[in-house]
Amino acid sequence: MLLKLAWRNIWRNKRRSIIVLISVIVGLTAIVLTDGLSNGMMRQMLFNQINLDVSHLQIHKAGFNSNKIVKNFIPNYKQVETVLRSNPEVEAYSKRVFATCILSSASNSSGVIMYGIDPAEEAKVSIIRNSIIEGRYLSTSKREIIIGKKLADKLGVDVGDKVVAMSNTLNGDIGSDAFRIIGIFQTSSSEFDKMAIYVNASAEQEMLGIGDNYHEFAIITKDYNKVTSLKNIFESKLGEKYEVYTYRDILPMLIYQMELYKESMMILNIIIGLALIFGIINTMLMSVFERIREFGVLMAIGMKNSKLYLMILFEAFILGLFGTLIGLVCGLLLDIPLAHSGIDLSIFATGLEAFGVGAIIYPVLSIGNLINAVLFMPFVAVLGALYPAYKAIKLEPIYAINYV
Amino acid sequence: MEIIKAQNLVKIYQDNGVPVKALQNINVTIDKGEYVVIAGPSGSGKTTLLNLLGALDKPTEGKVYFEGEDITVKEKSELSKIRLHKLGFIFQAYNLIPVLTAIENIEFSMMLLGIPDKERKEKALSLMDELGIKELANKRPNEMSGGQQQRVAVARAIVNKPSLVLADEPTANLDSVTAGHLLDLMEQMNLDKNITFIFSSHDKQVIDRAKRLIILKDGRIENQ
């Protein structure tokens, strides 16, 4: 009956209650949308990096990651392949040759990272094949090269043009080779498009003079949440001559950013909550002052202060709960279609691409944050009612009954 | 058998810093089953005395003994308990809870006692039937006349079988016919259920029916 009374009290002044409800609804919808957008942006940054060149796990010769020089190639890549093939958690892998080069066209030159790949293997671990916007992807021909759109623009080249790559070789000489551009790619990261070029592994191995060796294994696993346990397995199987990195090791800044984002979402929730608290305090105080005489009667007929207190908190809780549920539905109704179509932020494309996000953001809801918001809002509403409820129970029955 | 006793009661209000003596040296004892009217002109202290007897207010000096216990020294929560279990109140302005129906208003004090839902409904309906207001069960206060509301208020006051009902000017807002019916009802309750009634009123109809009359004047008992 106390709940029934609280429910009916809420609707005594419909306009006022609806205004409070709307503020809770708007607050929660904003949280759901902001959460979806920020979470989506962070995940896109992470997955774009993983799908470009980072992958879930990388295996190198020990020391390669801190000193990426030609001679630091994997001591026995066949041993690594055997380990990877025997693990059912490995979805795909790509062997890569890695070198920093100068790529020159007839009109310009630029420092780049040359990836020597097996085109078929690489297509399974990265999105390069699907990012071709002009020409085609690499075949097995040695003299083919694909480069990023930004780099092509800088060098003033197009599909069909020739470029020359120069790099240090294993024996310390300068090795060079000429390639014909057969494709131009464009990814979500303009920085990557400026820096990365792909050729067949055999061509790069020949240019660097490293025989049939590779510098890197890029691995995609069936479940990226298991990378740490896989890292431990590979480390123990391969021994000290090798280093195994997860994407978390390779992208520490991005991981920190994601952690920071979670904390900033919490701060945002608190700010929205604080704004709401004052609205609720105001509404509940008005509601309490309007009913002083009634509280006096309730006290006179024997209602304990604790029950009176509870009744006022119930009123705020019901408002908070309904606002939360409606806000959640509104937020989801906006978020779910956007999660499929994405939000086109082309006007910020330059900045977003520099961060490797892409111009279209696909909101992703994090269940944990949603649960927090759903629990947080009714709690905030109850918090906002504490003071008005305290004012109510501090009334003396005789004063309250005679209150005009 | 004594139900309530006021001993040397004094009540002084502060009116803008000026002390106003509302009651002076009141000594009165009321026995169980009495039907008492406290009468007197406006400002004589009737309502103040009723509020002190009903544990709604505390005296400046003196004691109030309810069923032998001094209620002037009790804590707020203990007084709530006494009001819930032992006392019933009827107000001049009815003071029903506007968002509850008649039956819910009557049930409310039973709910505070923790009586289960079904039992509450049965008791409330049976009492409403007895008081001739069963047809009002689902009406809210704003859908009832003053007389109907006051009958519901009477039902609310007696539903928990209190030892004492305090009625502050219960007929002040009613026409004489309705007031007469209401007084009949309360007299009946007094006779049938042996509930002690204390009224404060200057309504002649109420005073005429008093089995004991206490007259207040300027905060003092003039006659009892």
C-alpha cells in the first residue's frame, strides 16, 4: 500500500512529475548514446589497428620489436609454423618480411615500411586486400607493389607507374629494386596509408638478401580474449630466442585510452547524475511542502517516521526507475539502428582518420556501462529525495496538521 | 477506570517572541467509556488541550498519563506507536488522504499495524457496512460530501479499536442534519464498543449530547 500511495502521490502533479521523468529520460538517453558512440569509436580504433597490421599476436626473433633491423629475422620460421599449425585456437597467420625503405617515384620520394607478404596468407589476417580502391591486390608476381592512397598522392604516382625501393641489406649494402604499382589501397588510417607498402615476400627477401627468412608472424586467433594464454603457450614452446606480443603489448597507448574512456564515462555519468539530483531535490521539496498538512495527519494516525521517509524515497525511486526504463528504450531505439548504419562523421574525417578510426562510427553498447547507468539513475533519484524526506520527518505533527 | 489524566498542565506558545498562555494549570481525569465534550469559546484552549491529550503536542509544564503511563516524557517513535495502537483522531477538516479511496483510507492505519491485505479489506468493508458507507468504498475524498468524508474519517479513527478517540470540532464543517447523524453514529460506537470519546467543540448540538462537559475559558477549566 505504501508503494501504491507513493505511485499515486507522483501523479498528483502530473506536469511536475513528467518534467522530472523527461530529465531522467534525456539523461539516460544521453548516457546510452555517448556510451555507444565512444565505445564504438574505441573499438573501431582497436580493431582497425588489429586488422591493418597488428593482428592479435605477433611472433618475432627476440629483440626485434625494439630493434627492427634486417638481420633480426626469425631463426627458424618452420618451427614457428609447426607450433602455430598445432594450436586449434589459431585462425590464420601471415609471415611477413619487414624493412624500412625509401620509395621513390620520378617526382618524389618518401620513407616507408615495406611488408613482404604471401598475398593469400595476408588476406586472411588483414584488410589490405579489401582496402584496394584502384587496380588490384598482389598476385605471386615478384615485381608488383601496392601502396596507400596518401603515399601515391605524395609521390605523384598511379596504378601502372614504376617506383624504386631502397633499403639496407643483410650485409650492410644498399639494396634496391623496381616495382610496378598494381593497386592503391585506402584504409581508415591516413598515417598507415602514408607509410605502408606491400610486395611479395620473395621479392623483399631477395632485395634484403635474407634468403627465405621472415621477420614477423602476424596471427589471428579464434577468440581475441584468449591472447594472453596463447602468448604464454607460444613463449613456452618457442623458447627464449623468440618474442611473442599480444595486441595489448603492441598498442599500449590505445589500451590506456580505452581504460581512460571507461573512467571518463563514469565521470560523465556522475555529472549527469549531479545535474539530475538538484532537479529531483527541487521537485521533491515542492512536493513535500505541498503535503505538510497531510504528513501531519499521517503522523497523527500513527505512521512512523521511517515509513514516511520510505514513502517519499519510493516516490523518487519510482520516478527514477520509470525514467531509466523509458530512457533506456529511447537510447536503444536510437542506438541499435545506428549500430547497423553507423554515424557519418565525414566533417571530422581528417581528424578521425589520423586516429585510425574512419569517418563512419558504429556505436557499440557496452553491457557493463548500461547496467551501471540503469542502476545509477534510480539511485541518483533516491539520493535527491533524501533531504526532502528528512525535512518531512523532522516536522512536528501538531505543526504539520495546522500548517496553512 | 481511568484512561487519561492531565496533571497541572500548562502550555505556553511563543507568538513572535511574546509568550502566550494557552492552558494554565489544567487537571482533568477521564475514565474509560466516557463521552466527554470540551467546550468553550474560540481561543479558550480546547484544541490545545485535545492535542496534548492526543500526544500530538508536549506541554510546557505538567504531565499527561495515558493508561497510567506518562506520555509527556516519551520519544517520538513511542508516541507514534501509542497513537497507532490506542488513539483515534477525527479532524474538523476530515483530513483524508486525497489519493486514496475511502476503503484505502480506512485500511491505511491497519496497514501500518501490519494487518494482511485480505483481512484489512474484510474489516474495512464490515465497518463501512456498519456505518452505512459501504457504497463509498471506491470513492476518493473529492468525490464525497463533507458528511460522507467525516464518516469515513470516523471509520478510520475506530477501525483499529482504539481506547480513546479524540475529535476536534468534528461537526464544524457539516450542516446540522449531517452533524446529527454523525453524532448518532459516534454515540452508538461509544455505547456498543465502549470507545472513549473526547470532543472539542462549541457546536450546541455536540454540547447537548455530552455526558460530561468540561468548559474552558482563557486556558483554565471553568467547570467540569
